Amino acid sequence: MSDLKPLVGKAGVSLSAMVVAAGTGTLDGPFLWRVEEEGREEVHAYLRVNRIRISRETTKRDEWYPCSKFGVNAFFKKVPGEKGRTFAQYQILGKLTVMPQDGKVIIHLNVAVKANDKVKAQWITVCSGARDEMENG
């Protein structure tokens, strides 16, 4: 699950189990943001964000988030009171700046999850201003 926390206004964007569901309200940035994922005990080890690209539909601004903001593993931890359930939270350093004139904002994340002793990385796309469900391989 991805969580954008607006410093101004409201937002709601989420991804779960590497499948994205996005629905947004007011998106006036900047945002503090993180990627969250649920897992299973003894299956999921860690979550890591490798790269992020942000593009804006109206203004055509397109940028890669600095690589210096990545490279740390967020380990899955037991969820108290819920047998077998784990949870990882990857706090992305810095702020996501979104302006009203940007129009639809498209966030491309390369997320890796280590499960069953194997690491699988996948590109995921989250769109603001629309309700989308997609899985990218």
C-alpha cells in the first residue's frame, strides 16, 4: 500500500499485494510519502523501493526521484494480535511536490519484495485524478 500524506489538502492513493488501486481527492502538495505492504510471517522478509519516476500530464514535468533517497530495506514485522500477519513500511525521504496546474500525476515505482528467499522487483504505476487498477510486470 502506498500512502501519500498531504501537508495541505487531502489524498488517497494505495497499492496492495503489488496491485494498485488509486483514488484521489484534493492533491495540493507537497506530500510526505511512504510505501506499505502486508505480508505473511516466515514468508516475507523485506520491502525496498529501488526507483521512482514522477510525470505530470498537463505540465509535462517528468523527473526521476534522486537515487540517494533509496537503498534501504524495510523489514516486515509482526502485526500485534494478528497471527501470521506482517507489515512493512518504507518511508520515502524528501517531499513529493505537486501543483494544481500539473493535472494528473503519474507515479512509477520500482518496488522489490523478498519473499520465500527470493527477491522480486516490479514496476507499479499509481495515477492521481482517476481510479485505476493495474499490475505492471
